[in-house]
Amino acid sequence: MFDKDTTAKADQVDFLLLMQTDLVHRKESASIMLAIATELYRLDIIEVEGFEQWWEDDKSTASEEMQSVRGKMGPFIE
């Protein structure tokens, strides 16, 4: 990601929002989101701050569908 050396992780947040938006229409979206997020973190592609900023972003909870995709991410974020 382009924002590795900055405090604001806009690129990382945008990537997570795009992934979340795509998953809205897929079965098991919450499980897929958790699995991909775990790998992105493990591979050091998305930083902790990126996940935290995505979690706090209003767009990630803009609809019931978006909230559903986030469903299993709570323990991961904590």
C-alpha cells in the first residue's frame, strides 16, 4: 500500500471498503472478510492502524449489508 509511512491509512481503508462492498453480494461474506483480513495482516499488507481506521469509518457501516460483512471482524479488531 502507498500509505505505509503515514499516520492516516487512506489507501488501506479504501481497499478494505472496496473489498467489503464487493463481499456484500456473496455468501459467507463475513467469513470471507475475516479470512482475507487475517491474511492481509499476516502478510503485513494492511497495518493495525489501517484496520482500526476502516472499523471507525462510517462507510463501513453505511448499510445493513455492509454491517453484515463486518459481522465476524469484532474480535479481530480488538
